[in-house]
Amino acid sequence: MDKQQIALMLDALSQLPQELGAVSELLADSGYCSAENVEHCEKAGIEPLIATGREAHHLPWQERFAEDPPPLPESADALQRMSPTGC
């Protein structure tokens, strides 16, 4: 499963030579989306850019121009901070 691969990838990234520079962001598709993976990234100091789901094509204009979601509570967990809608 993809969800179980992030920790292994982060470990592999930490083993790369310093001359290559530091990884600052991790881009992944929705198969990797989980609170645990977001937390692994944050713990490694890497910003998670993980898709939280698939978007339907040809949404009605009302949905495309809907208002932004309400602000997150201060107690929001790592997954909520990445995406208010979650995985």
C-alpha cells in the first residue's frame, strides 16, 4: 500500500548526501493521504503536499466559485492543517 511507503521514503531521503541539498517539500497523490503520513513529513521538517482526494471534472459553476471553508480551529491536527476536508 502507498500509505505505508512515506516513512520509508523519508528515511531514504535522509540518507542522501548533503551536497544534494535539503528536501523541503514532498509531493504525493491521494493514495498516500493519511494523518500519519502528514505527521511523518512534519516531523522530518518537510512540508507535505499530498492530494486529499480526487476532484470531479466539470463541476457546476456554483461549486467552483463557492466560498472558502471556515478557518481551522487552533487545535487542528496535522491532517486538518494540510486540508480542511481531510483524506
